[in-house]
Amino acid sequence: MAFVQKSLRMAAVAAVAIAATAAPVIASAGVGYIAYPDLAGNWSATLSGFTGCGSSAMLVSFNLNAAGVGTATLTTHGSCGDSVAAGQTFKVTGLNVNGTGTANLTCGVGCGWNLRLQVSPDRQIMNLIDVDPVNPGNYIAGVAVHY
């Protein structure tokens, strides 16, 4: 009887050890190389800050293809009034395997932002910010959610 109880305790300890070892593997399943096809699908971003048109709050809805290019609709509320600009382009122009990269978002004729981005390991969130010195007077930042 003592042998059976000892065997059961050893089996329980082994099961706990195996579960503890396997848990980090399961939890990190979303981590790994991030590539353009990972970004394919619908995104919704909120952007705010200062543009060539003053203080603005914006909603950007876009759908990316497997190459990181898509059509966007930009809804703006700001110093220059309210507007909806459909048919804009959101294009990921560079993407590193760790999720850092660059993108461009058009906002009308002669208007656009050069964005730096960071995609979360689970590919569901993307931080966006315009810090390009070539684009003076534009200070926007926000977050996009993949749905």
C-alpha cells in the first residue's frame, strides 16, 4: 500500500512539473517573427495631436492585404473642422521581425504622415507615431487594433 501511495505522489509531482514547464510555451505562442501577412485584415486606429491643420482627433479604418497595403477612411475632428476622407492609403513601408517598422498614411492631396510603428507580439495592437523630421508641423500618435 505504501508503495502505491508513493507512486501516486510521484506521479502527481511529475504532472505538476510537466504542466509548469508546458505553460510558458503555451503563453508565448504569439511570440515570434512578425511578417507582413500577420498584419492582413481590418484595423481601426485612433490618432491625435497636431497636424498642418492644427489640433486634431482622428479615427482611421483600414484593411491591409498580405503585403501591408490597404485602403483607409480617415475621419477627422479638429481645428480645421470635421471631415471624412475615404480612399486614402495606409502602407507599411518597412517591417522588422520584432514588429518595429514604418508606414505611410495619406490624408488627401499633398497630405500624408510618415509613421513609426510597433506591432505587439500577438499581432493585435499597433502603436503609431509621426516622428519624421521631413514632415515638420505634424505631431500625431495613436494606437491601432486588429479585429
